[in-house]
Amino acid sequence: MRVFICEYVTSGGLRDKPLPEAALAEARLVRDALVMDLEDLPGISAVLAYDDRLPRPKHDAVPVRKGEDPWITWSGLAQECDVVWPIAPEAGGQHSRMVRLMREANARIIASASDTVTLLNSRLKTAKRLAEHGIPHVPTYPIDALPRGLDGDLVTRPDDGSGWASARAWPNRAALPRGAGLVVQPYVHGTFASLGVLAREDSVTLLAVHRLHISHLVGVFGFEGVTVGAIADEDGSLAALARDVVAAFPGLSGLLGIDVILTPQGPMVTEVHPRVTPAYAGLHASLGVNPLAFVPELIREGKPPAVPHLPRPTPVEVKLR
């Protein structure tokens, strides 16, 4: 079985643009970890496209050169392979576009439904859906429609996309910038964490809970890395939260990340990533089990094995800076 891993940054999505160092570091971590785990499974080989400014991977790989349209290259590889695994940033709708392209080219794809991915591109729509299902989350408002009484420490983020790269902190409402496409959230004090989840038709499994290392300097946030499997779900409440979130967004499938802030009052969801996140780079080592062994699309015939009772994860550091 040939599996095409189409990771946007390393696969040439930015071929005619500069390669951002931070995004490239994350992208290579995820791609290389997936390739290693895929080829640990019997009868499976990885196929890649790669930006030819990067070293050629030691696998079956097709270069994307200057001036070439990566989407055409990707579509061709998707048609040739047995399974496609698209991974792209949510910002700008890149992930949803890639999912749609791959579904047109290949019937077997490891991805959430494109409509679900599109909904999760918006922080406002995500917060609205969470509220409709009674799931605790960080309140989110358009910057030009703030409710009365919202003041104190606030955070602005683009409505489009995910992550902390463009998040900024402000001391009060009067200090907020003016800008279209921004949302405002109260600054919530707590532990930044992420739920690593495997969503299948027959089950939703919390694989591990990770501690996110988010820096905050002079109002600017940054994602420094993650300690995979650092937080125990002693009472099962985080596993229950993962099930509730997946139920609230029909179409979620595969390996996902659900970011939360752990507060004394309980966890609050901040965003949902319908794709593999950088924490995956430490997941196999943390669990002592290859998580891809339980992904249905990687099983040639029959049903995938049930996810066993997993051992308590061992903390594993994944540093990005």
C-alpha cells in the first residue's frame, strides 16, 4: 500500500514564497514522524512531494520546482497512490482546499469532512457551535461587536486560522486595535494543553494529553513546543470532553488536536485542529504504541483492530525553538 503524505509546507505549497523557519520546523517534524510510523507497518510505504529547496527525502519523492503548480503535482500523486493524507494550515482555507482536491483525486483519504474543516477555520463559528452544544469554551466575539462589560485583560486573534502566531494580549478594551477579521477573547488564566484524539466511526479515543509551551512576552504569544503525554486524565473528564467535541462537529475523523485551557473551574476549549498537530512527533514514544496501527484507512481489508487500553503516556518533549 502506497500512502501519499501531502504536508503543505514541505510538499511545495510555498515553493514561490520564502519558507518561514517556524512553520518549516513544525512541518518537518510532523511529516517525518508520520513517515517513520507508516513504514513501521507491514506492507506500507510512504510517498512524498517536496519543495526542491529542501533536501530530498530518503523515500519515494517527487520534487516541486520553481514555477511549478504544487496542486497539479499533488493531484497526480493522489491518483497514483492507494491512500492520501493531506495536512495543511487552516489559515486561508488551505487545509479545506487540500481535502477537497484529494477527495476528487482519491476515494481513500485520511481527513475530516471538508465542510467540517471549513467551519473550524473560523474561531467565531467554532465558538458558536461549541456554545450550541453546551461545551465549555473561551468566549469569542467580533472586534466590532463586543458585549458590554467585557474588559480587563483581552486577547485578539484572527478569526481565520489557528495557533498562537498572530495572537496578541491587551490590558483593556480601550487598548484594542482596529482591524477587520479580528476576534476578541478574555484572557483566561490556566494551563495550556491539547487533547490528542483518534476519531473513528466506531469510537473516539483520547490518546494523550499534552502540555503546550506558550510564551508571552510584551503582549506577543509564541508556540515554543509541547510535552507529549504530560497531563493525566485521572477522572476521565478530558476523555468525555473529547467525545463531546467530536459529537458537536460531525465529520471529524482521524488524528485530531483539541486545544484547551485547564482552569480550576474545569477545561475550556480554545480551538479544534482537524488534522495532525506537532505533538504527533512524540506520540509513538510517549505511548509505546504506533498509533497508526488503529487508523481505518491504513487497513487494506477488514476492520481495524480495536484501540486497546493504552498504557499511561510517558512525557516526551517536542521542542520547536
